[in-house]
Amino acid sequence: MKIHLTAFVLLLAVLFSPVYAKKEKVPGIVVDYLPASTKTFIGSPSIVVLPNGDYIASHDFFGPATTEHERALTAVFRSADKGKSWKKVAEIKGQFWSNLFVHQNALYLMGCWKHHGNIILRRSLDGGNSWSEPTDSTHGLLREGEYHTAPVPMVVFHGRLYRAFEYAKSTSNAWGIRYSAMVISAPLDADLLVASNWTNSNYLTYDSTYLDGKFGGWLEGNAVVAPDGKLLDFLRVETKELGRDMTAILTISEDGKTATFDPATGFLDFAGGARKFSIRYDETSKRYWTISNLITKEFASFSAGGIRNTLILQSSSDLRTWTIHKILLHHPDVLKHGFQYVDWQFDGKNILFLCRTAFDDKFGGADNFHNANYLTFHRIKNFRCLASKSR
């Protein structure tokens, strides 16, 4: 989550210091809010639709006033009216960087127990009100050690459930450099809370020679099944080339045990690739969809990872050529406004998405674009029509 903010924010403050006559209303429906003065910021949005139609949302808390480095905290919310209103139903101690998912009618929350902590999994059988405790290797403690992730998709491949992670134990504690790409998987009919049912791939480490020495690291991978039937891991890429957005594409073996990468062909220019994104496949449109951040021309000379003021919807039929369909959210200021770390789901003809939003409030707004003060809910209606209009 760290992107060397201090120098970047100070530079932006000098070059882009807009004065607004009035504060704007935060877009979307507010699920949660914390003023910047709390020094507690909203992170890791995740959303899922329960079998009964209720929406469940979650986010964690990060910042200097939190326990993210000791035992992180995650909040869970439910909406029984299609996102019009939300109620907090749980707070979980020891949960961070986590995604919600439904499997065999049970609700799960998968991530780490703290910043760079163990991989853990919790299960809820009552719609998110109460959660299992990952006390040991038979109750959700899947891997011990230092790991990194974000709310990224689960995907089914050859009878197994897959998810990407990054191994974070390294000789260097530097952000980006410390992350090694990997995936973890379990049989669909297994007890997911039992660690021995999960298999992980090898770790692919940082390589300073990639991108002609401009490679800064990879993280927050997406497990995706490609049109040719292969399993891939699409990763966010940090690069020293200003204004450059790209993703790295790893290939995972059929048994889930081997990850490989070819630097000559594995990097792809991809709008939003320097920030967290999630890719999902829609069987009806036969297209892959994602919500990500666009770098507009006025910010092309800045570090891509810090430009989060424009959110777009895009899709692809082959995972290689992507079409931008719509600007979903935008604000001209990049210093204290950000729409980021979006998690989303298909819901019939619509896409639901949850956003970590840095925006105006009556106390002077967000701490900065990265340190969000809002969790907001949004709906994209009839999203497949947008792809038809683009052809």
C-alpha cells in the first residue's frame, strides 16, 4: 500500500493546488466514513452478493492510529435493499487485505491477519454476523509467515478454487522489491478451513533486470482463466517509467504448483496496471471486465501509481486488447481525491462496485488521495450495452 507518498504529494501540492468555491458531494452511496483527523483510513473494499440477494461489503482500517501492523481490524456491512442503505454487522480483529466470496452457500473472508502477516480464512454461516476464528491449521490458519495481497478474485480452474497472493519475506524490506508472485488453490469439495487442503505454487521473485532496469515490483495479482484455457496471474506492476501503466502476466501450471514468467512477452500495457484492479469474466458477453484508473494526459509525466482521480470501465475478449467504455468517476484534483482499490461483482444486467474514496467533507477532505475517508457503493446499469456500442 505504500508508494513513497511524501515526496510525491509535496510535488503535486506545488503543481496542482486547486481552489474550489464549494465542496462537492461525495459520489455514490456512503457505506462508511472516517474524517482524516482520526488518522485512520479506509482500505481494502470488498463486495459480494449472497444467495438470498443481500449485499455484503467489507473494508479494513490502515494508518498511524490503527493496529494494522499488530492485529488489523476489518468491518463488515450488509444491505438488504440492493445497496440503498447499509448496516454494520461485524468487526473482525485480525483481518487485513481481504476479499469476500461465497462458496457452497457459505460466506468467506480471505486475506492476512495483519500487514504482511499469515494467510487466513474465515467462514460465516449467518450472512456475516459472526465469523470463525483462524486459531490453527484446521480452522483457517492456512500459511504462517509474511504475505501480501488485496481483495482480488477467486477463480475456478480444473476443479479447484484459486487465488493470487504475494510472498513478502525477503532480504529487502523495500516496498515492491519484497514481493514474490504466487497462487494458492484448494479442491472445490474440500474443507477450505483446513490448511493441508491448500496447495501453493512456487514464488517468482523480484528481478531488477526486468523492463531494462525500470522494474519496481509486482503485486496484487488476479487469477484469470484465459480464452485458451490456461490459468494466468495478472499482476499490478510498479515501474520507474513515468506515466507508464502495465501489467505482468504469469502462467500457472494445470496442477497449480508452478508459476512461470517470460519477461520478453509477459509485460502488457494496460490502463490502470500500476494500481490495484480486478478482472472477471462474463459468460454472457464473452468478455473480461475490469474497473481501473486512467492516467489522463495532464498527468502523463507523473508516477502512474499515484494517479487515482479517474476511474474507468474497460473490457477485452482476449485479455490482450482492452477497450475503455466509460469514465465512471473523475475529479480534476489528484492531491486529495482518489477512486481506488475497487472491488466489484456482476449482478444480472448490472455491475456493483465498492470504492475506497478520498473526497471532500466538512472538515477539509481526505488526508490525501491515498488515505481515503470514504467507502462508497456504486452501480453500473446495463453494462453489456456499453460493449455493444464500442464495436
